[in-house]
Amino acid sequence: MDYTINPATMTSVFMVPSAVVDSHIKLATEKQLKVLLFLLKNIANGVETTDIAESLKISVSEAEDALYFWADAGVLLAKEQTKLSVNAEKTTKKPVKPQVVKPTREEIAMMGTTDENIAFLLREAEMKFGRGLRGNEMQTLVWLYCDQGMQVSLILMLIEYAVNEKRLNLSFIESTAVAWLDAGVDSILAAEKEIERQNNRKTAWGIVQRTFGIEPRKPSAKELDFSENWILNWGFKDTMLKLAYDICVDAKSKVDMRYINKVLESWNSKEIKTPEDVEKDSKKPTKKTKNNFSAYDKNLVEKLLNKD
């Protein structure tokens, strides 16, 4: 590369976690990166969200969304989370995660001579990768088969899934495999259902994203959960999502997914499915109980949010 750091600029520096580049730089938007860099540079001075928004010429809600993204990614911790983490360290010891021991190249070669399934797995995997497998790729695939008990057909299906998702890399394959194992996905049929579920969650998020006017980006796990609940489980149409969004912005002057969730949760519990239903419900005398409040009763929505 024809560039190097200008020493004159190194008189003042600040730290950036390696995970930002290693795991998130491809997924984060320009605004999310700008917000994080500004926060890291000024965090010692007690910077506020409004300061970030003003300095970067973005809205406060955009700044808060960016901070939410980095918190969900594990790069940032809310103050409450920091206190809980400190207290937990004082009272309990963190469990030691057992180190994963994967077979060596020599062990793989030896196992391949005695187990035809391993030889078949590696041959088929090479065809799907479109090249020879690297050492760490062979180690992971054989580890999934021998140590984790995944069927060869299931591992090959996982690789095909990675190809279709345009994420044919070891990190995605291993993390998805672990998620499948944790969820009890142990057959082709179960994997097909899980892939369908994940695709449906993405489709639901796409509807939420368009309805709320959110710029294209990778959703957080919580946003996918909300989208799945609102659209797939509760059956709300985009008109109801927009109405809940408007109520939230009117009450909070920003987009708050938790607030929107409480509004939709209330409507679902009362079988309110159309704007006309909302209008009728808002005209009823309000009974201030935990699970029965007017569609526009902002105070009770706030109370339920604070109980979470």
C-alpha cells in the first residue's frame, strides 16, 4: 500500500475496539460509524446524545439508533448494564468456557482413511467452496461431524445456505452451526424449517424497515424479534405499524422500538387489528389496569415500559 500514517497527526489519539473492524465494519452504516468514532473520542468528557447529533448534523433519533446498534453488537454497554456487570463480577465468578479443540491436519488425514463420510464431506465441501479447503476450514467441518455429531448432509446443507446468503466464510458457518445445534436442528427437515423461519424474519424486518423509513442496514437480533412478533405472530399490517410508529413519535419525539412494541402488544391483546378498531377503542372509557388501556393512553404505556 502507498500510504502510511502521518506522524504529525499522532499527537492525540484514542482507542477503537478491534471488534469494530473485525466483525462490524462491513455491516455498520456511515452514520453508525461516525457516531461511534465521535463517542469514543469524547466519551471521557461525558458526551450526550444531543451533542453527537449536533456535531454530526444528524437527528437525535438517528444518533440514538446508532448507539442502540453498537450496544446490541456488544461494543457499547448502557450505564445500567455496566453497574450490573460490575456487581455480578463482585458476587460471582464467570464460568470458564471450555476451549474448543479441533483435529489437526494429520488427524484429519488419518480419520479420512478410516471414515468414508469424512472424505465425502471434504470432497463435497470443496465443490461448494469452488476451491481447495484451507486448513482451518477442514478442521471446523470435521469438528462439526466428529465432535458435534452433525450429519454430513446437514453440514453440506449449511454450506449451501452460506453460499445462498453470500456469506461463505468460516465465521458464518461455525456460528450458524452452533445456533442450529443449540436450537435442536439435527435433520434436513429441521434445517429447512429454521432457514424458512430466518427468511421470514428478514422479510418481516424489511416491512418494518420500509414502513418506519429506516435506512438499509443489518437489523439487530432484538429488531428481528420485534418484527417477527408484530407481523408473523400478531399479524399486523403495515398500516397498523405506521399508526403505532406515529403514536410513538408523537409521544417520544423519536423512534422507540420498545414503545412501539408495547402499543402493538396492547392492540393484539384486545384484538385491535385495523385503524378503525383503534379509533373505536380510543373512545371507550379507559380502565387503568395492567392489560387494558386506551390505545392513546401514553402514561400507561410508559409505566409498562419501566416495568421491563
